[in-house]
Amino acid sequence: MRKIALDIVALSHSVTQSNNYAVVLGERDGARRLPIVIGGFEAQAIAVAIEGMLPNRPLTHDLFKNTLDVFNIDLKEVIINNLLEGIFYARLICLKDGEIIEIDSRTSDALALAVRFGCPIHTYEFILDAAGVELQDTDDDEDDDDQEDVSFGEAEDKANDTKLTEMSVEELRSALDEVLAAEDYESAARIRDEINKRK
């Protein structure tokens, strides 16, 4: 399968739910985004590495990197290789004495390590097809006079109140465009999941 290169483009915090974050991966050669909801600890681990901060004592991911370094194991690549029932799966592709070793990992941990090692992040087309969202121009929808507009505030309220099931697919798509424009990737992930349930 052809691998698709991704970059971490955003890390957003939920103002409505504590300890809930979304890391957003962007397709390097395209307009698709892959939002992944992660925990607070993993979000902090990613943010610390992105900002180049040096904590007084090593965080867990720093400890794991230091351990790999001591044993001359290099993390060459992170692959988000599967998506089952809304859960992303990842593999660490490591190199030790010329031998490739694959290690199963939670996606959030894999991303925290990828930032520390500066290694590439990849996924496959079927994962982007299933869970990716595409940034689109809203000009294409101007002719749809009978399509009901959903403001960002209404979309956010409905997402927070778990009322997405009451919205039509057209309303969901409109709401998705609005929350993406506002860079609210947490709401985008929930709306995307609801759209995928209708397929």
C-alpha cells in the first residue's frame, strides 16, 4: 500500500471537556486533515517536544527515547496503520544493527516519539478516506439555496450536547466546514465520526 506523509499541524485544547485534546495531522501533499482525539498527558508530551522545552526530569516519552538511544535503536518512522471502531493504531518502525523491528504503539505515544526523534509520520489512503476531513472552499455550496445553514456556534452546541444524530448529512457537512474554518478540530472529529456512521 502507498504510504501518505503527514505532519502535525495543530494541537487543540477542548474548552468544554477537561483533559480532552485533538492532535491534527495534515497531509503533506494534499488538503486533507486527520484529527485524532488524545489524552491530556499525551498532548502535553507532544507540545513539550514541539516547543523544544526541557523538563527538569525526563517525561515518560523522553525516558523511552533515551532508552532506545542507549541501546542504539533508531526510530525511523511512525505508521498509523489501522482504524478499527474509531480507534487508531500505529507501529514504530525501528532500526537496530541493520535489522528492522516493528513495535505496536498507541498512536498518541507514537506521535510523541516521532516529534522527539524527528522521524516521518505516515498513514494509508484507506485511513484518510475513513477518518480524514478535507478543507474545501465554501463557494461551491452557494447555489444550494435550500441547504440549511448551521452557524459555528450552533454546530459547537450540538456537538457538545451530543445532538449530532438529529442533524442531516447536509447539515453535518456544513457544520464540519464551519468548525474546520474555526480550527475546532475536536468538534470536527465528532462530526466526522457521525458522518461516517451514516455511510
